[in-house]
Amino acid sequence: MGEPVKERISAGTGPAAAPRKNMVRVPGGSFRMGSADFYPEERPVRRADVDAFWMDEHPVTVAEFRRFVRETGYVTVAERPLDPARYPGADPALLVPGSLVFYPTSGPVDLDDFARWWRYTPGADWRHPRGPGSTLHGLDRHPVTHVAAEDADAYAAWAGKELPTEPEWEFAARGGIEGAVYTWGDDPAPKGRAMANTWQGEFPWQNLKPPHRRGTSPVGSFPPNGFGLYDMAGNVWEWTRDYFDAPADEHACCGSPAGTIPRRVIKGGSHLCAPNYCLRYRPAARQGEAVDTSTGHLGFRCVVRG
């Protein structure tokens, strides 16, 4: 379909007040979705249309998710016992509640197997993001993580919202600029400024950030896009409601490989995305994640349509 033409989409007008606190009005419009320049799963570039909707201005935070759990008693997928029938042949001793936690390697490694830096960690969940003994101290304004698709759906229903479709998410992430590589334009670091929470250094071993700035960052720590939405690039991947069909030459960097468990599209990249490995903190980037999987770099935000 050729190169998308860059143009700013008019913000238009909408209702004067958001239906919920901290939501941003995203105008409806038509745009060229995807990219022909990066990973195969982003192709082809195609025309997509979305109606106007409201979107959370930032990913759901730890504090917001805690309120949901307190009011409902909800137990996330990572906190529930695993059903042996769903994992035939697995060692029963390993079928304990937990989630995937990132562990940096001690030096350079081949980047063809993400199991080298991801470990299933018993006891890791949204309350214990680094595993047993870790806490949420100081993380109230950080995105909640270790949430599976079912958990995100449950929160959205409780809040009177829904998860976005993939076209809605990508349209919103572009912030009114059609065809740009990033949510803010084509320059990865305008005037040397970091525009999103992404990996600095050589992934997965060299992290050039100071220790207190590694991992997730408080929502709103980086500039918003043209629609006033924060963290549409980096920080945490975000669930959508759409299911993922992988091309034959898919090159997953951190999403689940194709298998028997359905996968949904996740968008936005995370603090673990790096140019030398996973250049996916772009609106067009996408991955498939198994619906029963949770990780330390995957969260979500919600929408209200109409």
C-alpha cells in the first residue's frame, strides 16, 4: 500500500465532560494501520476506521487495581492454583501459582530464546511483582502488572468500561499523527530527550539507567502524545480485546509463541524494549500473548465508547 502519508488528524469536538475520572476523548477517524518497515506481524499497512471513544489517560495503576480487589475480593489468574489438566505432562510440583519475572543476564547472550531472561516465578503476582518477599511499596502510581487478559476484563467490567480494540488502541497511540514511527514523531529522541520508558543499553544484560529508575515508571513520567494520553509507548505492554493471528514468519520478542492457548494482541512495548532486540515501542508494533499469561511488564488501560 506504500508509505503512509503523515498528517495530523483533527481532534474534533466531543462531550464536555469525561464519563469517568482521568479519561481523554479520542476522536473517531480513518487512518493507515500497521507498518511495512519493521516486523512481519505489522503488515500489511491497511486502512482502518474507528468511532470516537474515551480512553484512560494512563495505564491502570497499582492503586486503582488495589481498590478493585478490595471492593470485589477478586483473585487474579497468577494467584490461583493451576489445573493439571491444562498442562499435560508437566511436573505437578511446578504447577503452583506464579507469573513471569524478568531477570537480566550476567552478560551478552544469543537473543533467540526469551527463556534466558524470563522465569516463571512461583509467588509472583500483582502484589509481589518480583516474587515472594517483594512488595508494592512506592509503586501506587506505577502500572499494575502480572495481570492476565481475564483480570483486565474483570477490572474493566467493574469500572463500567471495556478493553480497547487493536485499531482503537493504535489510533489513540498515534496521537493524531498518521504515519510517524513513534507516538511523538520520527526522531527516537528529539533533542536527546527520552520520550518513553524503554531499555537503555544492550538488552538483556547492560542497563544504563540508575537502579532506582529501572523497571516500570510512575504513569505520566514522560510527555503525553497529541491526544493527551500517557505511556502509549514503553513502560508496560497493554492488553487489547482482539485475538492475534500470527504470520508464518512472526518473530516474537516476548509474547507467547503459537500454541493451543488463544492469544490476544498486546500493544505499546515496555521498559524492556530495546533497539538491539525489540523495537516495539511504536504504535504499529504488536505481539500475541496467551490469555492465561501474566508478566512483569504487561498491564492495560480501558475505554468507554460513544
